[in-house]
Amino acid sequence: MRTIKLYISFIGLTIFATSCTKVIDLKLGNDSGKLVIEGNITQLTGPQYIKLSQNVPFTNTNVYPAVSGATVSVTDNQGNTYPFVESPSGTYSIAAMAGVIGNTYTMTVVTGGTTYTAKSTIPDFVNLDSVTSRPAIFNTSKNLRQITVHFQDPAGIANQYRFVMYVNSVQVKSIFAFNDQFSDGRYSNIDLIENDIDVHPGDTVKVEMQCIDQPIYTYWFTLMQQDPNGPGGGVTPSNPPTNITPASLGYFSAHTTQTQTIIVK
Amino acid sequence: MKKLLLPILFLLIGFEAFAQKNFTVSGTIKDNATGEQLIGASVRIKELPQMGTATNSYGFYSLTAPKGEYTLVISYIGYETIEKSISLTKNLDLTVAIGSKSELKEVVISSNKPNNDNVAAPQMGVEKLNMSQINNVPVLLGEKDILKTISLLPGVKAASEGNTGFYVRGGASDQNLILLDEATVYNASHLFGFFSTFNSDAIKDVSLYKGGMPAEYGGRLSSVLDVKMNDGNNKDYTVQGGLGLISSRIKVEGPIVEDKGSFMISARRTYIDLFLKASSDSTVKGSTLYFYDLNAKANYHFDDKNAVYLSGYFGKDVLGLKNTFGTNWGNSTGTIRFNHIFNNRLFSNTSLVYSNYNYAIEDFESDNNFKATSQITDVNFKEDLQYSISNDHTLKFGLNILHHTIAPGNITTSATSSFNDKSIEERYGYENAAYVSDDWRVNSKLTFLYGVRLSGMFLLGPGTFSTYDEAGNTISSKSYTSDQLVKAYFNLEPRFSASYLLNEESSIKASYNRNTQNIHLLSNSTSSTPTDLYVMSSNNIKPEIADQVSTGYFRNFSDNIFEFSAEVYYKWLQNQIDYKDGAQLIANQDVESQLTYGSGRAYGLELFIKKKYGRFNGWIGYTLSRTEVKFADINDGNYYPARQDRTHDLSVVGIYQLTKRWNLSATYIYGTGNAVTYPTGKYEIGGLTTFSYSQRDGYRLPPTQRMDIGATLEGKQHKKYHSSWTFGVYNVFAYRNPYIITFRDSKTVPNTTEAVETSIFATAIPSVTWNFKF
């Protein structure tokens, strides 16, 4: 993966040396008002959030209308039911709930006369060993850094990971989703290659590591491949396959979470 | 096989008896300066205008006519037309050497009337390019390129700007069969597709079949690009070459035994990495980026009846960053052919062909190191026979046994790496075929070219083969032992073309053909990466099938100086392959679980006007077409435009011989933009602006257009050597053709999103090459 990403960056730097970009105006369709559900359950004690919103046309500002008045709850495979309450508008939460590793959670959202459900299982916890920085491969004159995460992948089971990276408290606009298809049981060193925010010595970098289940991995991996700078080199984009039925935009993910923060050297 | 042979045998015997009172003249047509056999040269009898033939791939012709005194007319584009008186009172062997016009070093407007083969021949949907045209068409960075020239023909579209990938009549780029001296070239591109693997110095002849495929070709749905290498000069030793901005090339050829055998070696090497040394980025500075090609060929004619040809190609791209990663990929092919002329009417060619495509990717960093390799290897035995039964019937028949070995992926790592060793099971299979076709002149107006090809695909063990449900989950797995049959598919592929001559200058033609494809390229990346993965038809993947009907009107003007054609086609495609969302294709044992299957249709109109002769020549091609595909789980199961759909496609090529020494050329292209998927809405997920899509390929990139110009200055003629300069400007008006449009959060206005257009060649790119020959 990393190599293919490097390869694509390399093409960008060499062959496209004669290229240029400009911002253009396009007439795009008007796709709006569709339900977006983003639900997360983690092993840390709450609050846990499920957010309901709607999509807006491409030309609008990035303000997404909240979906209010829905009935939202989560059940686990032990027979427990957790009702979520709305506050503020569109954000549904439960205060003191912690997900349990190995449990399967079912989200139920009733809104606009339709009942949406999704299932997700919290996978085993894999410890994030460390986060390190080192000189970036490209643009050497700018003295940039790139961030690497290190952890021991458990042998014999399929693991999927998602990382979220923040530079000086600003989230990097890149998706990092990996699995152990090629690295099962190995001590893993994964470069979080991105070109959204330049990382310099002295910056504060926070990395969240999530252990996610297979359908949620497919969701994030599909989004990651559609990134023009991503490992897919920008495959034909589509709405990523959701685990919500009937299909809506968004996902419901039960996962483990942990974070580490470093000062970049 | 037996079932087929018997009727053929009866047919032969029958025609033999019927053909007794006729005599046959046969032989080879050659270039008188180099001894190169000329492919597709026209041989006809002046007194019997309907009696004519063209030389085959080895320059061989055979013409049968009633006893009599005749004048044989031999013509070939770019050559002087020759007339020979013959006395056909017995069977004749007649080998003729004809002179190239360029050897005369002056502009000749042929006094002989050019022939009307394009109108009279039943074959339709075929484009033949001769090398002098290819050499005069201006191209990117001065690298003459047959694939780029081909994309200027109607019905053929370049995959993207600067790219040598091409789409024929709505087919995908893996649906083209690309042959170099009969060997399949799996990846015909260098350097992410900017250059093709064909070094034009080494190429003799190029034919592209878009429709009405002759029965001797099979295995791909859309087209056959048949490229033949030069045999080498069998009279003199010559060295020629060129020094260009990004590459240099050299060719050496000469006789092994004069008039009996010759060799040709041609090499090309690029040095783009020299430019990278100028980069301010020390990583780019320390990088490697080049490719090279080697073409070699030798032949020996034991006597008039027996000849052997050896040819080979080897090419590689090497790209890497010092201490970080490296990758290389390339093709190698080898062909041994044996020609035997049984008698003046039966010509045989036996070929043994090897072809390999492989790539390797290597990461050198100790904590992430790995080396991944993948390859496909073919060994192919072919027997092709051509039998000129009478002047009315020419029969072609043969068989083909092709063995594939596919090693999808092998990963090796060290103990300190993040990655494991991994090896994906190799796959083995046979693609066999037998064919027969007949070129039948019913009368002086009506000609049929009809035949059938029987193809069989046999996927063999050893290995574990799984079947998958719609969601990609494994339903069952079964182990097979070595050579155990896993799955077999048989397909009967009828091929039929007819031509009806309305008068000497115009005809109508029609054709139907079915083609099947048993080897499929998996690559879901839109950028050209070397990680092409091939799979055979299997227990999950069915053979792709295309049925095409086409019809056309062909008309020549001004004594055949101008050729005009209008062709329409409609194509039905079955068992087309696409990928599920988030598909993982690389080194995946269950790669077939990542696929989804659908159908397609393509139709269009192609208009073509060409001036082949005179100081000013060239062509205008225009295509109006539509290509759509349908997959159950994409776009709600409705038809949507395929990536290769292009409504309008126009190309204009002009070549003008200004003076004896100056030759000018220009090309202009205009095309509807590719079908692309744009977002129609947006939402926020995981803290990121995410786009929503409602229709696959529902939008178009803006149209592309470009004009390129070129000029060749021939040096003064010296006794010992000759040199020339080639100048070119690519994209002379510096059009900003959009390559890709991406969407992102605005960098300038917070809380909004923007569309960004990237053009790769937004400027005019000049080039100069110095060529020499001695």
C-alpha cells in the first residue's frame, strides 16, 4: 500500500511536472435531503454518539441540516437496550455506556416513518505501541516530517485498523484504513502518508487508533481508495457500502479506540 | 478436430478436381534494395481485372487463372508499380523485387492508377498503416509511436492524453489483442503509458482489425493489432539511429548469407532520469526512471520452399527511489517460425511462440521491506495453412494450442519487515482453437470471406478453487490435482464478411463476427500502474463474448486517389467484468470474489476520407458513437456510459512534401470528454467532508482538442551516409486539456468545497531528433 502511494506521488512529481491545476465552476446535480447516519460505540465509558444529518448540494456551504425527533437506541447481544437522547439537535447520545469487546451492537434509528438498523461488533483490542516521526521522503528541501505508527498485530486472526491524525489539533483530511492481509502477526510500522497538512518539527501530532470490524473496514477502505492521492489512484467514486439497512449514507461502527500524542522532533 | 478436418479434406479434393485446366503463378514480392518481403502488396492480372490477390504476412502470393498470356501488375503503396508479362501455360514461380519510391529521392506521382483494394476486398473494419506515414506523424517528444498514430483512426480512441492505451469501437483496452510477430504483448506501454513498447525502427507493418475479424485471429473481443517486425536487409549492412531529447535508438541490419538470410537488431533507451537530476528535491534527484527495448530478428531461406524466422523482443521499465522503493516491469517475447511452401498453392507456417509479462515491486526500508512479483507466461504452438484452391477460393485453416501460466503474486520479506511472505497459487490453462475460412469470389462483383473459429478454454489444476456468492463470501472450495480439469468452455465463433462491388469505384460491405475472450485484465486503478493482473475464465468467470454486426459504404474518387468510407456497427457484449466497491486485487487468493458481472452495448458511425497519394496526403476521421454497460449492483442496474464512451471523435492528419528536403506534417484531434462520476451532494462523516454520488459516469470531462506539428529536414545525400532532423511541437496551441477533475474543501474560502481541474500538458512541448543512416 505504502509503496503504491509513494509510486503515485512519484508519478505526480515527475511526469506531471508539466501539469497545472485550476479551480473551475461546474454544473453539478442537486442531491440533497438524504439521511446521513454516523454512529460510533467504543469501549471507553460514554458518552457515545449517534448523529443524524442530511446531505446538501455540492455548491452549498459545508453546513448540514440536523435531523431531529428521531427515536434512536442501541441493543447488545446480551439483551441490553440503551436509549439515546437528542441534545443538541441531531446529536443523539447516551451518557454512561461503555462498549464491551466482543459484543455485537445493533443500532435502531426511526425517523420519517422508516426504521434503519445496523450491526457492528467491537473487535479485539490491539495496543498502539508508539507514534514516531522521521524526515518525509519527498520535498526534502522543506524539512518535513512524516508520521509512523507502530503496533504488534495479533497472529492468526484478521484485524482491521483505522487511524485518525491531528496536527496541532486540526484533523488531517485523509483516511487511513489498513488490514493485516499482508502483515498478520507481524510487528507493524505503518506510515500515515498524507499531503493535506505539512508536519514540521515542533508540531503536536495526535493519532487515534481504532480496531474496526470487516464491514466498517470496507467502508473506510472504499473511501480511502477514492481519494485521488490514495492507493487506488482515484478509482471511480461511489457511495461506500454502508452496513445500515435500508441503505442510507453513513455507517454504524463499534470499535476500540486509543490515542497517543507526540511532539514532532 | 476430426469432425472438422474431414469436410475440409473433401472440400480440397473437390476443388482440386475442378481446378485442373487452370495454372498458378506464385512467389514472393520483395523490396529490391533490402530484400524485405512486402506484406499486403497487390498482385493482379491486367487482362482479368477481377483476378487479384494480396501477399500474405511472408510476402507470398498465389494466383490461379486459365491458360493464357497475361500482364501481371504488382503494386504496393510507397513503391513503384511494376508490370510483368507472363505466359501462363504451366505453373510459374515468380518472385519479384520492387523499388521503393523514397529510394528515388524525388516526389513521384504514380503514373499507374492506384488500385481499388479498399473498395473491392471483402474485409472491412481493417486499418493498415505504413511506416512512412507513421514516421511523418508528429508525436510527443519526438518518439514516433504506432499506437499513438493508430488512435488517430476512426473507431479508435486514445485512453487518455499522452497515453498509448486505446479503445476500439467501445471495447476496453484489455480487449485488444496486440501481437508482435505473433507473440501476445500484454502491456504495450512504457512509462505509465506515455510511450508504447513498439520501437518504430524495428517495425515493418501494422494492421488493426476493428471488426469482421478473420477467423485466424481470436482470444480478444474488440480488435487485433498485428505488428510485424522488419526482417533485416539481406543485401547490405546498414546502421541507422537517432539521438532525441529523451531517448536514443540504433538499428543494425545486414545479410547473414546474401539473398538467403538476414538479421536485424534494434535498441532504444530513454534517459528521462537525466532531467530528474535537475530537480531541487533531493529524493527525486536520487531516483531512477528509464526504459529500454531490444528487438532482434533473423531469418534464413534454405531454398525457395523453406524459410525459418527467429524474432524476439525484450523491454523493461525501471523506476525507483534510492533506498526507498524500486519497481520494474516488462515484456519479453520470442517467436520461431517455419515457412514451408508445399506447392504453388499451399503455404504453411508453423510457429512456436513465447510471451511473458512480469513486474516486481520492492520496498527497501528495513521495517517495511518486501519484494512482490507477478507474471504471466504463454507458450503457443500455431499451425496456419493457406490454400489457394482456385482463383475463386482461398482457404485458410489452422490450429492453435496456447498454454498460460499465471503467477498472480509472490511476496518475500525479511524478518524485520512489517509484512509476511505470501504466495498466491499459480494458475494454469490452455486456450486452444481451430479455424477455417474461405475467401470466395462468387463473381466479379460479389465476394464472401466467411469462416468459423472453435475456441476451447481449459482451466487446469493443481490448486484450490473456490466459488463465491454475490456478496463475495466463499460458498465452497475444492482441491484439484496437477492437470486435473477445473472448468472447460467451448465457443463457436462465426465470422462472415461480404462485399458487393457497385462499380469500379464503390462497394457496400457487411460483416458479422463473434469473438470470445478467456483472459481478463484486472486493474481498478484509473492511473496506469504496472500492477496488471490477469485471470483466466474459471468456475466463477465466464468467457466474455462480443457479437458485432457492421456495414459500410466504400467509395473512391479521382482514380482511387481519394478513399472514402462510412461504416456503422453495433456490438453486444456479454459477461463483462467490473469490481466491487473497495475491491482488493493485489495478491489476493480470492480475487475472483471481488468481481461483478454485467453486459454492454456499443454502436457508432465512422467516416473516413483519405488521400494516399501525392505531395499532400493524409486523412480525416470522424466517429459518432456510444458505449454503455450495465451491472446489477451499479447505477440501480441501468445502462450507463462506459469510461471509454466518447460521443464525437475527430482526427485530421496532413502530411505535405514541401520541397525535396522538407516534409511538413500536422495533426488535430477533438474528442468528447470521458464519462466521469462527479459528486451531486456532500455530507460530513468522521470529521471529513464526504461526497455523495447519484449516478455512475453521469458527467463528462470537457472536450479535448490538440494540434501537433512536425517537420523533417532530409540532409544532403552523401554516398556513405544519410542524416535527417525531425522537429516537432506537441500541443502547439497549448490547449489546457483536462486530465482529471477532483473535488475538495476549498483552500481559500473556508467552509466551502471546490472542483479542481488538472491538465498534464498545459504547454506546447517542442522536440528535436537527429537521425542517421550509413
